[in-house]
Amino acid sequence: MIMKLPRHLMLAVVLVGFLLGVLFLPTAALAQAPEQAPASSAHEGGGEASLILPDLSQVDFHGINARVLLMAGLGVCVLGLLFGLVIFTKLKNLPVHRAMRDISELIYETCKTYLITQGKFILILEIFIGIIMLVYFGFLQHFAPMKVATILIFSLIGIGGSYGVAWFGIRINTFANSRTAFASLEGKPYPCYAIPLQAGMSIGMALISVELFMMLCILLFIPGDYAGACFIGFAI
């Protein structure tokens, strides 16, 4: 009897196999290629993970210190998050019929179940991707254990940020759906596009603010020789 694997597990296995092929086939091809003359300057592997940032306190932009400018950017990100929360509260407090609200809550509960299932699948997939990152950066690129751990941690932080924004987006969209349906009963066109537009603006602003806030924190508070590892983990 042939055991039938769950579909999400089969997808994870196929993806891991593909990533391993992409990772190791170029290495095998290079091992079989004839030796060439050494380059004039040594190239350090690892791509963005080997990036070393300069001391930003020594850099000015049109007379403004770089750290001061980036700290101001953190403030802008906080304002963006506040904008999203204000729109969220505004849409939640709009008038809505009880039956329409109940339907939107039912839709949200269904979406919440989907999000929880997707979150579990992403964590399973992260285990496989984490093993690949461990092999590549730890054994092939010979990164220090702390640097490899940093890449793995920031990959989880990146997942958490995107997952949180997705949850926020589903929640505010279910609010917007029922409130738009109720507003349409008045026969006025403006609320029918203004409410969904505000919901979309708040989701976009929240996404940009969260991702940019994390990137600025890396630039400002992480040592320069670890910033590249943080960026590559965050991107993964």
C-alpha cells in the first residue's frame, strides 16, 4: 500500500528539493570545471549577507547626519502605523446592520482559520528553509555561528511582520465589506468607494510602515558587520 502524503507536505518537499538543486548544482559544476587563473582580487561569498555598513554617524546628507535622518524615518513609520490604526477604528465604528455585521464576522472567522493553517504551513516550510540556510551559510560560506543565527532569527521576524499585516488586512476588510454594504442602502455612490479605499490605504500604509520600520532598526541598532546578515534573513 502506498502512503499518501498531505498536499502541503508534498509541496514543501518539492520546494526543498528544488532549492537544494539550485544550491548544490552550481557548486558541483564549478568542481568539475577546469581550474582558472586566480583573480586579481579575492571575492568573498555570501552576497548581501557579507555586506558591511559604514558608520552612519560619520555620514551627512545635505548637512543632516545620517543617523538623525534615519531616526526621523522611524517617526514617520510610527505615524504610518497610527494612520492605519485610526482608519481601522473609524471603519469599525461606522453604522452597520446587525445581520451584515454577523455575516462579516462569520467571514472573518473563516479567514482566521485559513490564516492559522497558513501560519502552521509557513513554520513547517521555514524549518526546511532554515536547514538550507544553515548548510549554505554555516558550512559552505563558513559564517560564524552567531551570524548564521542572526540570519535565521531575522527570517522569522520578517515572516512575523508580513503575517501580522495579513491578519490586519483581513480584519479591516471584513469591517469594510459590511459597512460598505450598509452604506449602499442610502443610494449614494461616495461611501461605496470611499470605505474600501480607506481600508486599502490603511493596509498599504501598515505594510510599508512595518517593513520600513524593521529595516531602519537594522540600519540604526545592529552592528554594521551584522546588518547584511539581518537584511538577507529579513528578505528570505
